[in-house]
Amino acid sequence: MVSRIAVTTWAGAYPQGNASLDGMGTVMPKYVYDFSEGNKDLKDLLGGKGANLAEMTNLGLPVPPGFTITTEACQAYLKSGREPEGLGDEVGEHLAALEHRMGKQLGQSDDPLLVSVRSGAKFSMPGMMETVLNIGLSDQSVRGLAAQSGNERFAFDSYRRLIQMFGKTVLGIDGEHFEEALDAAKHAKDTTNDLDLDAEDMRRLVERFKDVVVKHAGREFPQEPREQLDLAVRAVFESWNTGRAIVYRRQERIPSDLGTAVNIVAMVFGNLDMNSGTGVAFTRDPASGAQGIYGDYLQNAQGEDVVAGIRNTVPLADLEKIDKKSYDELLKIMQTLEEHYLDLCDIEFTIERGKLWMLQTRVGKRTAAAAFRIATQLVDQGLIDMDEALQRVTGAQLSHLMFPRFDDSVPRKKIAVGIAASPGAATGKVVFDSYTAVKWSRSGEQVILVRRETNPDDLNGMIAAAGILTSRGGKTSHAAVVARGMGKTCVCGVESLDVSTKDRRFRARGGVEVHEGDVISIDGTTGEVFLGEVPVVDSPVVRHFEGDETAHGDELVLAVERIMRHADGTRRMSVRANVDTAEDAARARRFGAQGIGLCRTEHMFLGDRRPLVQALILADTDEERERELAELLPLQRQDFVGILEAMDGLPVTIRLLDPPLHEFLPDITELSVRVAVAEARGEPREGDLRLLQAVHRLHEQNPMLGLRGVRLGVVIPGLFAMQSRAILEAAADRVNAGGVPRVEIMVPLVANVQELETVKQDIIQVAREVRSEMGVSLDFLVGTMIELPRAALTAAEIAEAAEFFSFGTNDLTQTTWGFSRDDVEAAFFSAYLEKGIFGISPFETIDREGVGELVRIAAERGRSHRPGLKLGVCGEHGGDPDSVHFFENVGLDYVSCSAFRVPVARLEAGRATGRPIPED
């Protein structure tokens, strides 16, 4: 907790000169900061919104005065269940200062000061927490506001908004009750536009809303302004732990203990008249990255009207015709902010009778394509360098750019066009609510969530859906902002759609009617909506990685390639691929792989070779076993010839046979039935009987911890020797053909050094024989896969025999946690994630404290005994962006992942060696 005395010590970190002691000499925590006291670097303390309001105030921009209650106050409140000592007094002091500055008091009857109470966490969580506007209005002060403004309709519209937001946010009343009352009022006037409601309609609506409060909250709407303020602050604190906020944090991997700041700001009104309004602006297009004027504006409205998409906005460029003075001032401020933050800025503003006010700015969320384009544009403008550009993009964004696109060459039935809010191609069955989206998605269905407009309560459905389609809202609506943040395809503001969630259908142009369960396709790049499923093709980025020259001139591809070149020139770790065939190896190399980190030999024993493996298992004598191994040898050798050719000159790590032998045998139940039926018919089959006996003999209660890996090489004479011979003979063939094979033979599931020494002696003997027979001198390495806790802990001893370690983090995670992945992910992982026991699956991102610590221990102990020990990882964690950063920190030499994730790993390996990414 930051104290008033401590802030004077942390020079440059917190505002100075604010230490205070109580009468007993006790240090009093400072929980409230005026906007003039903060800056953009205090996001931990003031939250993103508060820090940026302070920064804009320091820049001299037109920001309504106010103050921020810190995240530490929220943390203390959530921990104890009550506001921390002294907070109320501090709020009172800052409120009095605000009243003095504004020349009016909160909620006074003749000309009331009104304030907004807004959440603002360190990381942007759009719509997930609470906001209450117009605090200070009451039955008395609403008349004063009407008289002062000369606009009775505005005053009562503001009052009904306060009751509605306060009722939902603070009193926990279902928002539908207020919406029903508002809809009834509009229906009575035969309109769908709330602007058609006059002052008397608004006055009646206020009374109706107050009745809703009494009926559903069991209390009167509070008339005391300070009570409104205090209750709203507490509600914002508590909104940190609402279900939707928890789900969003889990989705975005935001720590759960940060808490939110609370910003109390003097109200400015966009709903005064048609010379007032509110809007959202971007300094660049957040969907494409193009420079220009982007955003939405709504006359005679307050901020939530724009974000909620309740009324369709006009493009920001139209503001020039509506209010040129404010428009010109806004453009200058947008330029100031972008040059100050050196990035795309997302701005919220209000115009009150021709006066422009800035309500918020932040580094804006953007699509993957926009991220790459904007990063390179800023370099070309001289605002940032390539190191910084590399930190402005992520592997997750690159992965999104590699998703397929709709095939433009096939016939499609277009039924609507809206606003392209978040790019991508999504196809799925139509659903009309979040519950159905989640339910169908869990059943394996691809779904498109269709709504008139989304709100924060739709978050679960938005996460579950492949895409989002709304009939209202623009690029700054809730649906658009959240979809862009999650990388979801989204089309908004399709005005031609008549969406009926009650009837579970929507009507499109031309009389097309689409019901729940029907398939549609939406293109978030063009805003088009198609009936039925539309085929997809590879994205231009994938075609570029594949060497397709037709993709090279694409502007986005050029931006991606430019940043990828810098990442490759920056990174320390190399990136390999996990592949098992020559074709996959060739593709991985085109994708930038610098070798193979895992070639699984067991996949080569399936298909038409399975009978040979079964014969090997059934062999009763050494002669039979040697005969079967001799038949497998040339087949294995040919497998390796193709792979070594595709990766010529690059390291190829080949893992000897790892899985239990029962995987190559028939299912025990199926085989038993077949044998029993044959015997009942008097037609017993000797081969099936022998197979059944072998299945029973090899049956294990827990085969993944049984006879597999190195244990096979020890127990079945000649098996690993045959595989090693095939590898080394293939390498000799490559040498004779003028190639440069770099073979690394990996022994799996080693738990102690004696196991590895036993197998290594056999491999060395085979190598001598191959050199003698083929007249070729071969260089190769023998190492092991670290996938057991004991291997990690005894890494120093194992390094006596191993020339390299490859961390098999999939199995190391299983054996460290005591999990069987195939069982636990379906059995209880969803419950663990929902309850916050897991922030993310340990199979998706490395468990740094447990599995990661074993990796660190093994790396340190292994290299302490063998300083030149080569270290890599070959589990799927090798392609996970967060895990790549961990492996860089540990000092591994390479990561290895599936071919498709190689570009992602290359990018993240470059980012991991650069300077830390700035927090937004």
C-alpha cells in the first residue's frame, strides 16, 4: 500500500509532497488524487482511465475537473468488505475542492453540481465494470437543472438516466424493468426514437422508474447526493468481481488482484440539445490501421448511447458539418495525443453547446492487421524504431492473420451489409442469446451470436461464438470494441436486419428470414453477411509464408514480413518444428523453421506397417525378432532420408519409439469378441489367439507410466538399435549424396543416467558399424527428453551422458501435476477455470511455478556439469507466446512447435529478447 509518507521517498514514481500523519503520528494512506497530481505512468495506482485523465490535464487539454480513488482503496475494500479508514474524509476533501472550483455544490437545489462515477482498471476492460452518470440529481435539484439549462426535457432525461443506471448498478435491479418502461413510453408516442419523447414524457418516465426502484429494490431512490456518491463508489469497487468481469479477466489473462480505480468527474452534458453530443474517435482506423478520421458521433446523447449502440451513430467526419469549430479542435487534440502517446489513441469526448470536453483517452485496441500496419507506419513517421514496433505486435495477432479467408471465387448469397467492425471470416449456426451460444458451442457447434446490440452480460456468448452480428451500433459499440480485443469476427450496425430475439429469427433484405440454427457466414473485413456456409481459402500471410509470390505485394504482408525480419535478426533462440514426414518438414522450413525439434518415429509404424510391428511384439525367439526388425529397417531408413533431405544442413532431432506397445495392438474388447465368435463357429484363428495373449500380457493399469520410452529400448533387444541404424544409414546416404545431415538422436522418458548410458552404448556401437560398412564418418548427438520430475532433479548426472536436453513439457506437465491429460481436461478443467483455480490450462501455457521451475532447475544443473549442453523444448508450449518468453528467460537454445505455429514462435522469440512491452 502506498502511504503519504512513502510517496515522498519514491521519487518519480508517485506525486510528491502529499505525506500526512494523523494526530497520533501514524502514517495515513493516500487514497485519492486530483487529476493534477497524476500522470500516465501511474496506471497501477490510478487505473488506466484515471492516469490518462491526469495526463490530458497536464497537457492542458479540456478535461472536466475531478479526482481518482486509487486501486489500493478498492483492494482494501474487497479484502475487508468495507471502505478503508479515512477514505470518506479524503473524498469529502476533494469533493469540497471540486465544488469550490466549479462554484456550486453537489446536488444543490438551484444550480447543482453533478458528477459521474466511472470505473477504471489498469488494463482496459470495456463495459465489464460500472459507470453511473448524473450523480447529484434528486426531486429538488432536477428542477434547478431545468431552470439553469432552460431545458426541462434535458433535466428529466438526465434524471431518468441516473435512476436507471443507479438502479442497475447500485441496487442490482434487472435492466429489463427499466427498458420495458422506456419502450412503453415510446410505444405510447408511436415512436422508436427516445428523442421523440418530450419533457412531460420524461417527467412521467422518472416517476415510473422510481416505482421500479421501490418495487424491485424495496427502498426509495436516494435523494441525498452524498449517499448516491458513496453507494456508487462502492458499487464500482464491487463490479471488479462481477461474473462478466471475472470472465473477461480470465479471457484476457488480467490478474484478479489488481482492483479498479474510481474516477469522479464533473458532468458535462451531451444531451442538452442538438448543439450537444457525444462521440468516440480513433486517431487511426482500429480495424485496418489506415490513417484518417475514424469514429462515431451522436447528437443530443450521453456516452453510453454510443457504446451501447442503442441509436445508430453518424461517422465522425459528419461532425465537420454539424459543429466545425469543435471538429477542428478535436482533430488538433487527436494529433497531439497520438504524437504524445506514440500510438493509436482511442478517445471519448462530449460537446456541450459547442464546447468540446475530453472524457477519456487510452492506447486503443486494434485488430491484428491494424497492429502490424500501425507499427510500421509509426516507424516510417519516425515516431518509433523497429525495436519498439516489434513490441507493438504479438504472436496471438500474427496467428489471427494466418486464419483462412472467404473464397471470393465461389457463388455466395449476400443478404445484408453492415459495418466491418472486426475482421475475419466466421461461419456458424445462428443463436440469439448468450446462454444458447455457450450451450451449443460446448456441444461442438460453431455459432454466430446475433443481437440487436450487445451489452456486457453477453460476454460469455461472445467468447463462445465464432462471430458476432448486430443490427445496431458502429465501430465503437460494445460489440465492436470487445470483439476486436478478443480477435473475434464482428459485423455491426446492419440496419436492414430486423432482429427478434423473442421469435428466435431475423429478417434480412429481400424477405429472407433466418431462424435459430440456420447457418450464416459473416465477413468482418467487408461487413458482408451471407446465407449458408461460404468456403475459405488460405490467408495472404500464409500464402506468403508458403512462398506464393502473388501475396508478396499485399500491404499487410509487407508489414508482417518487415517485422518478422526484424524479429529474426533480434532473437537469440532458434525455432524448430515438430514434424514427422518429409512433406511437413519442407513446409516447416518454408515457414522459417531452423530444424526439427521433434520427429516422432511411432507415427511411422502405423498404417500398413502395423502388422510388422505386431509380428515383432509376438516374436518368441531372437531369430523371429531379428527377422521382423530387418523388415522394418529399410522402411524406417527411407522415412529418415526424406526428412533429412528436406532439412539438409539443419539439426533434426529424432525421438526413438516412445508410446506403450499396446497402442500398436487391437482393442482388447474387440479382439476378445472376434476370438470368441470364431471359436463358437469352430473356426479358431491362431493369429488372433496369439494377438489376444500378447494384448493380455502387455496390458497395464496405467500404460503412460508403464513400459514405454527408454524402457522399451532396454527390454526389447534390438529395437532402438534398429531405429538408430535406420537414422544413421539415412544420414550416411545424405552425406554420399552431397548433403549435410545434422542428426540428433533423442532417447525418451529417461529417469536416471544409467538408462541413457545403456541405450547410448548401443547407439555408439551401431554408429561404428555404419561407418565401417558405408565408409562415411558421421557426426551426431545423443540426448534425452526431460519429461519426468526425477530427470529434471537429477539433470547434472544425466548430463554426463546426454549431449542435449529437450524438454517434453506436455508429459512433464502431466507427471508434475499428476494429470492424465486425456482424462482431466474433460473431467474437471472447466470447473477449475471457472473457479479461478487455474487462470489458464497448464497444457496451454507453461506453469512457471511448478513445471517451469523444474525446467529451470534442469537447465542450471545440466549446464553446471556440461557447460555446452544444448537445451530446447519440444512440447506444444514451444509455440505458446507467453511460454516462449519464459524459455528465453531460462536460457534455452531453441523452441520447437507445430509447423503452423513456427512464425508465431519466431515473432515471440524476437519480442522476448527486446525491451519490455509498455503497459497500456
